[in-house]
Amino acid sequence: MSLADSLESLRKFELSELDVNNLGSWPTPVKVVTCVLLFGLVGFLGYHFHLQDLKAQLEQRQGQEQTLRQQYTSKAFQAANLQAYKDQMGEMETSFGEMLRQLPSDTEVPGLLEDITLTGLGSGLEFEEIKLQPEVTQQFYIELPIQINAVGAYHDLATFISGVASLPRIVTLHDFEIKPVSAASSSRLRMSIVAKTYRYNEGGGQ
């Protein structure tokens, strides 16, 4: 059958004449067209369900690749500067150790209490209590808290705190509490504060 005959038979063909239970009886041109349509449908469905899934996986892998590249760049930079970091850390540890060793090996409590008392009296304060608290042992140092309760004017309290901060010994101040001595007068204040001094812990880090 020529191509012209095939086209002519397709034009004269009616779909109602097809017997779906007997595909072999269909005209050859109809079979060809049906096969082409089925092939196209299968190709479309295959692309839609399979290739689309592969495309999504590819995009996911590309995103992972980008993340891995960034991680590699970051770790490569760290590796390239690892020795510099180690040297810097070593210098910091050495400097820190030297600073710790500059702390006295004893607290020199009597001299410190005398310095605090003189500083307070020179600032115009009246001491109600200066009481040593139990030592607190840290890894590299030992701290000695001193509870201080004093009464004075606001300016006197500020002068005292500034004076304690200027002492040659390392003294830090904590747990401030300032309130009026009485409700009738706000000019005189009672201050409760904890001063801490430190000494080097010779057994620290062992």
C-alpha cells in the first residue's frame, strides 16, 4: 500500500469501526498511528515520573556539592593556618602562666586588711564589719573573699571603691548593695560589698 493509499484510508476510517478486542483487525495505518501515540505517551510519562525525579536528585547533589566545597575551603584555610594558631595559643598560655605566677604565693591578709581599712578611713567611712570568708580554690589560683560593711556618704563610698581598685594588690569588688541607713535620712548610706584578693595556686593544673 502506497503512502497516498494509507492517507486515504485514514480519512475514510471511523473510530467507531475499531474493535478493541481484536487489535489485529485494525488497518495498518491505524496501528502505526496508535503505536506512535503510545510511544509518545510512554515517553512523556517516563520523563515526567522518572527523569523529573532524577533531575530533583541532581539538584540535591549539586547543592550538597556546593556545601562540601564551602566546607573544604573553610577547612583548607584552617589547615593552612593551623601552625599559626598553635603558635598563638602557645604564646597565650605562656603569657597567662607568667601573669598567674606574678600573683603572690600567700594572701598577705594582715597587710591587705590594713590597706583596706586605711583607704576606708581616708575616704570618711565608718566600718561596721570586715570579715574574712572561706577561701575558694580554682584551677590556677585561690581567691579569698572579704565581706565589708561600711557607712558613709555617697561620695565617700565612691572614693573608697576607687581607692581599693588602685591598691597594688589585685583586688576585685563584687555583690554591691547600697541602701539608706534610715528612712529619715538618705544622705548616709550603708554599703555591703565583697572584696576578693587572689594568690597563685602552686598545685593548680596538676
